[in-house]
Amino acid sequence: MRTRRGSAFIMALIAVTILTMVVVTAAVETRVVQRTQLHRIEQGRAERMAHSGLLYALAQMTEIDTSNVTLDDDWAVIGDFGAQEVSVGRGYFRVEVLDASGRFNLNTATQEQLELLPLTTDQIDSILDWKEPDLQPRIEGAKDEYYEALTNPYLVKLRNFDTVNELLMVKGFTPSLLFEPQEQVIGTSLVSAGATDDQVVLADVLTVDSRSSNVSDLGEPKLNVNTASENQMIVAGLTEDLADAITDWRRDNGTFASWAQILQVPGVTLQNVNLLLDYLTLDTADVAFGKININTASEQTLNLMPGMTPDVAQSLISSQGTFASLGDVAGVSGMSLELLGAIAGMITLSSESFLVRVVGVFGTTSFALEAIVTIEEAGPRVMKVERYPFIDAVSRWGWDPEPTTQTVLVEGTRL
């Protein structure tokens, strides 16, 4: 009897233990499910907060003067460089707007321009092979044969990059190369004075979307230096001597292929070269792609231009916002005709493309996005939106860890 009672007691204990474990397990699973559901809800609301931030930026980008875009304009302080918290109910967003034309355009860059970046020959060849339609790879590049042999194979794109982050799919590129400071630069001078942390970060100087209007400071189309008549150039603003010298050069040599050739025309000096920069162009289209806005470019971006010296780059930075026309660049301290000949075809004061960065927050969850916005006659237009791949976008973008100011759009209680 005692044995049977003891066995029954043990069996009861086991049953109770099993039942307790089942209840605890069910409770834990329920809690996990609830937390997962809560996270999904917060994720969706954080994403909506981010898109609200994009709309908030668009509403303030309707009056941009695209012919002369500077860092002193209203668009540049939207969101206070990411430091402003804009509250909407129980969530909020932070936003920053950048000029896409202040960066190197990966899609329009030539091999010579890519050689100015901190890249190896095989990386440059691989970039060109990735975006160009030719199926034959360069000596150190890569086409389908290379990518199909990878553990997770795919095909070469053979067209323009959609995002800068797409570089991570190209042979020779790693996250550290794209998102960390690079000290070594091929074929150019020091990118930035100072320590390693002061050197160029590729992701911060590259874009795949930049466009600008090819107009004079008066908003009028520039004259094609290869087709404009002498009278047209004089009417536009050139002196008779300059217009005559240009037509004489064309008669003797054919068409101009570069700004370096234009600035070698007899009679062109630093004192009158501004007239050429202001009223003439080698581009035939009304819109130019890939030019760099010297009013908004960083010192690192300027230092990556052909022939640029650190002292001239610093002079350009000091003069940003004061350029009334492209010709004013000729008056910058240290500028020479030789340097102007190298960079004139790359620079502009105009921009029609902007990079909008937004972080939306709801509860404990955040959602970051980047959007390319172009300014058109009808107003700002969103061309593409991409979820930002970094978990901590705030740190990657160099924002303050926490907002320093607050604006309330819609009242609500923070979770």
C-alpha cells in the first residue's frame, strides 16, 4: 500500500510538473507572439512616420531656385540637419536634405574620373563592366562568367546603378571599402588633410542621381561653343575680340573637344575667362547629368577633381554661397587657367536633384529611408525611395544621437 501510494504521489508530481511546463511554455510562446506582433505593428508605424517625414520635406522644397543652389538656401536647413524631432501623435521623424549634385555621379563618371577616387584598377574596371552593355570584360574587370561562378550566382547588370549601395554587388567591393575612410587615392593629391578619420568615405561622395540645368546666371540657355556664330556670342555677352578668336580657332582646328582647348584660345585670360564660363557650353542638352555643384560640394569631393589642390579647394569652400555666376570661380584664390580647363566641364552652380534622408520612430522601433527628389516645373517629384540598410542610420549619417530640438505637428502621448 505504501509503495502504491508513493508511486501515485510521484506520478502526480510528474503530472503537475509537466502541466506547469506546458503552461509556462504556452505563456512564453504567447508573450513571444505578442512581442512579435507588437514589433510588426511598431515597424509599420515607424515606416509610416518615415514616409510622413518625406512628405514634410517635399512640402518645403517647392520654392527652390535650381539655377543657383547653395547651402544658405532654405532647403538646406530642413530638419536642422537631422537634429530636429518632428512629433506626429505617438511617433516622430527626423529628416535631412542634401544636394545630390554636390557629389560624384557614379553613372556618368568616365574612367579618368573614376581614377581620381580611392579605387584600384580592378575596381574601376569592374564598375565600368557592371554598367556598360559590352559583354567582353576588361582585363581586370568582370562580366557574367565571374558572377555566375560565385556561391550565390547572379548576372552582371549592363546598365546604370540604381543606388550607391549596389556597388556591394560589384567585384572587389566590400562594406568597409564603401563605408569607411579610405586613405589611399590613385592619381590625385591628398583627399583631405588630417588623420585617417578625415579621409574620404566613398558612400559620402558618390551618387547615382544628379542633374542640373545648363543655363546662364540669367536663366537663359548657354550657347554651344562649337556652333554659335560670332554675332550670337557678342549678343550673349562676350567681347568682340573673344568671339572673333573662338571663330578663328574653329576655322583652323575644327570643333572644341574640351574646356582645356577652349581656354587655350589666344586672348583668353583669368580676367576674361568668366565670360566663356558664363555664356558658353560644350553640352548641347538643356539638362546636364553628373556635374558637381561647387556651392554645395564637400572639401573631400572638391579635392577629388582633376588637378585640384588643397588650397584651391579650401578657397572654393570659403566662397560657397557667394558665386553669382559660374565665371566667379575664376576669381578664387589660387585658380589658374590650367585648373579651370580641367574642371570647367565638371562644375555647375545649378541642381535639380536632392537626397532626402528620413528616420521614422514609433515606440522602440525605427525605420530609415533615402529618397531622390527632382525639382520640376510642377514641383518636387520623388524619383526613387530606398530603405536604408543600416540598423543605426543616425550614426552612419553623422546626426546627433538624440534630437536637440522638437516641433509638434500632431499632439500625442509618447509610448
